[in-house]
Amino acid sequence: MEKNLIDIIAKSGIVGAGGAGFPTHVKMNAKAEYVIINGAECEPLLRVDQQLMAVETKKILDALKLCMEAVGADKGVIALKGHYEAAINSFNQLLGEYEGISLHLLPNFYPAGDEQITVYEVTGRIVPEGGIPLQCGVIVSNVETMLNIYNAYFEDKPVTDSYVTFAGEVKNHITLKLPLGMTVKEALDLAGGVTVNGPYVVINGGPMMGKHVALDSKITKTTKGLIVLPEDHPLIQDVKLPIPKMLHMAKAACCHCSMCSEVCPRHLIGHRIEPNKTIRFASYGSLCDGSDTPMIAFLCSECRLCQYACIMNLQPWKVNHELKGIMAKQGIKSTLHNQPESVHPMREYKRFPIKKLIARLGLTQYNVPAPLTELTTEIDHVSIPVGQHIGAPAVPCVSVGDTVAKGDVIAQPAEGKLGACIHASISGTVKAIADGCISIEK
């Protein structure tokens, strides 16, 4: 009996491992000309994807070929940074065996991993405002997502673990494969613990777009990095800065130089967002341009690059975030769906170098290798969230007292809702189902 890739992906609980967790079976249930593996890993300090590409090269290529066949694509591209030498060498040794698959070497800029930016870099096609790559005949998927597809199709293994880089103020800068449902505190202990003496903050994800999380929050399918920084680090203080105070600063300090718009990645591919107009709200209570509306906030990816190009460290992205929230509460949806005809003529020279960004963020001392390391500690308890993906939380299909094996389905998508299956990450007994989590103990 022929295997159905889409069904296998759905039953294995695979979601986008490098972003918001969009269910992969929905993304792959389409037709496209290109399938692109996004191996840019453009967030500073993260090391998962570049190492997986070097170590699990054949599995990633096999999974890419499967996906190309499923969506009818004749082109498969692995987009990765030109300095990921180990991964490039591993791919070059095997690429001759895979017709239609090639590498695309990206410059070292931020945010090369924004899928709309990746699509343009690889294909020269521009994703429409508020659009998705499929509108350009492209499907983009993360490196670890591809590895999960291989494991599901060829080895019958669902998603039970996530690869995580530990960075910042931790004893050991390493990358580990962790079972889903561990707490952040337990994970940090596996990296030797926190080295900062005073108060600190943990970022789940990258320093630019990651979220500040509590120590009792859980490792999920989308956890790619845990970065520990002192609470008084400028990066932490920037995120915590209240909107009213930032607007007051903008009113006093913005010189309207437009530098934020000069580097805005979405602006540079022709989208109508201009962060300098957004920040005019603070000074003038208006965009000062009758052809624009506050709806341009919907076009902001919140990559935060505008702030680190600003000589006054102002935060247009935060204003856009606030505007999007206000409009969402009022039921206002974006009507901006323009298809740009061309990118900014100087775009190539305006891409923001990663090394410059790392220095601007005050993270140079933490920009060190984090080698992939085997987990030797046995994990005897987890509390697995049923909402690890875009869509509705999965519905538990086990009861307290049930015995489960690693890989067993413990929660399924709600009837008729977008979602993904959840599987046990360790073998043991279901001890509790509460607070959106299923707890299992050995």
C-alpha cells in the first residue's frame, strides 16, 4: 500500500519548527513550483539548523525530495548562509544524487530567514503584501521540520523532541535534543545552569523576535533557543520599555531621518510599509501622508530591525504591534494586498549585516559555538502543552492513570479545527490533565 505523505505528516504532529508552528500537513497540501528549505537561521546566537544540515544531510535531502514529489515541484532549494561551511560541504557530497535540488548561498544579513525575504533571494519573486510564499508558487519549510518529515515517513517516528541552542549567561553553550514538556528551568540545568549572579531573563527563540518566558514554561515543538541575559541588559530593557514612554521619547527625539525605513526588509521588497511614517504618530498624531493609513502596521513583521538602525533607539515596530492589536480588537482586517512590481533599487546595499547587528545588540561576547551534544540525562517527567501550534489546542485522548509509550498520541486536533496531534515525549503514566498540559511520569 502506497504511503500518503500528507496523512503521515498530520498523524505525526509535524508543525513549522522554526516559526509560529503552522501545521505542516496543511502547508504541504498544495501545488508549487519550488520547495525551499529555509536554512538561513538568521537570528543571532542560534545554532540548530546549521548543525542539523551538516549532520543529517541525507535525511534532509530525502525529505525535500518527498515534499517536491508531493506538491509537484521541479525545483528544490536549500537556502543557507555562505559561511555554513560544514553544511555546504556535506550537501555538496550528496547533491549529485538528487535531481532538481540545489543550494542557494545567502549573504550574512538579517533577516535572511524571513520567508518573504528568502523567497525573493532565491527566486526573484516578490510575495504580495500580507501574502504567503504559495502565491508565488513557493513552499518554504524549516530544516528541523524536514528532518521531522523524514523521521515520520521512513522511521514511523512522530514529533516528540525539539533541538534547542543554549546561549548567553549559561555555563555550557551547547545544542541539545530535548523531550517536549520539560520546563525551561530543567532545560537550563542540563546546560550547566545560569551563570549570572543577579536577576535575569530567559528568551525563548532568538534575541530579535523571541519571547521572554518564565522558568516554568515548557519546551515545545517551536523552541529553538533559550538565551539567558541579565535583567539590566539593554536588549531586555528595550523590550520592556512601555509604549507611552517610548512615544514620549519619540516625540522629543525623532529627527525624522527615515533611517528605520531605509533598512526595513519588507519596505525594501516593495511593500508599502515605512516605519518612519509610523513613528510620526508620536510627533504629529498623523502619518502626514494622505495616501497611507494606520493599516500599514499590518505589513510589519516585527523583526525589530528599525530600532537598531535608529540613532535614537526608537521603536517603530512596537508602535506597529500596538496598532495591530487595537485594530484587531475593533475587528479591522488588512486590505493591503498590493503586488509590488520591483524591489528597492538599492536593496542589495541596504541589507543589515549580522555582525553589525550582534554588536548593536550587545551580544558579541555570547556569539560563540554551541556544539550539538548528546543528552545523557534521563528525563522522568514532562508536562506537555496541547497548544504548540497555530490553530486550536489539541483535545486530550488519554485519561489520568493511562500508561503511554513514547510516541503514542495523547491529544488530537479538535473536530473541524486547524491543529496538530500531540505525542508522548517519554514513556510513563498520565498523572494529570490540567492547565492546557498533559503530565506524564515514568
